[in-house]
Amino acid sequence: MTESVKKGIDGSTLKLIAVFSMLVDHTAAVLVWNPLNPQAVTIVPDMVAGWNASWLIYLFMRYPIGRLAFPIYCFLLVEGFVHTRSIKKYALRMLLFALISEIPFDLAFYGKAWEISGQNVFFTLFLGIALMAGLQLAEKKCIHLWQVKVCQILWTVVICFAANLIACDYGAKGILPVLVLYLLRQDKKTQAVAGSVVFSWEITAPLAFIPIYRYNGKRGMNLKYFFYAFYPVHLLILYGILHLL
């Protein structure tokens, strides 16, 4: 291991970068441009009047900063899957926090406690774990390589369909990056390049692979439940601020 890789960025630092990025992104989405807030800006991009200071602030918060979070979370999801002692517990924990986070998510983004048109990102990450578990199972159970590939392709289609069906954050577009990052996990450079390509639908998201590439494989501080709890808690806080305004 080279000295530069040893120095690098550990897992907890990567998570903190993702948390900061997500906080900035959601602050923009809930407080700067949100029709629930009477003081928020209603953006009309095709009108000159829409290009005001608030719109520019919104763009800056969501794109150069906010779009870094999801690629990092997808990368860390793969790392967590590969190194977890129990895939079942990992998946159940993700599903539990998906359920816990749904009301805060709906309150912050839809203004009501229950909205079926969109589900929070923990559901996307849960399906990402299910995807990787299925890919791994195919490698273990199938005898021939062609059988492995066919089963993996079919399972990927099923998971992508499920993501779109439940309307979780990013839908199938959020599942495919997990697939790519998992399959290329043994080749750091190729993983970074392919990951940047598969996230190219978000113009600034590939920038996340700069800190990801610097990941040194170390866990860092043990703040696991802080990162899980931060998601629903910060959404509730943003919802409270929205109504205080």
C-alpha cells in the first residue's frame, strides 16, 4: 500500500462529506425552493424573472455541493455490504430506517405525513443491498458462468422494476450505480471511471469520485447509528424551520 493511499480518506470522513452534502442539498430543496413555504421562491426557469438571487443560491447548493452525497452513499453501501458480518442484519437495519424516515421525508418534501408518490432514499439503498445479495447468491448457487450471468441480469431487472414501482428516490437510476460499483469493486480506477459515467445524468455528481478515489479502506470513527439517525432527524428539523418561517 502506497503512502498516499495510507493517508487518504477513511470511511467516517467520507460519510461526513456525504452528510454535509446531503444537508446542503435538502436545505435548498426544502427551504429555498419549496411551494409549501410562502416565502420560498417559485422557480420558473424559462422566464428571465426566475433567474434571481434565490434561484442562483438554489442551483449552487444543489449541484456543486448537493449532488455529491448519493454517489458517496452508493459507494459506502457497497463497502458496507462487502465487509458486513451479517447481510441480513444490514438489510433489515436499512429497511427499518427507511420506514422510520418515511414520515419525516413526506413532511419535508410533500407537507403531509403520508405520500405514496415518492419514497425516501433508504428504500433505494435497501434495494441496493437486495441487488448485491442476489448477485452474490447467483455466484454461489449457479454452476455455469452463463447461468450466473442470466440470473444476475434477471435479478437486476427485477430490482430496477421494484425501485420504479415503489417510486423510491432516483428509482432504477439509483440502482444501476450500485450494480456498477459492486461489480467493479476490485479495480479502484475502473470503478471510479465507470461510476462517473453511470452518474453522468447528474452533471456534477461525478465529482464525488474525487474523495471516493482517495478512500483508504479504513473504517475511521465508529459513528454508524449517527449516520442512520441523521437522515430522519435533519428532515424533521428542516420541516420545523419551514413552518416557523
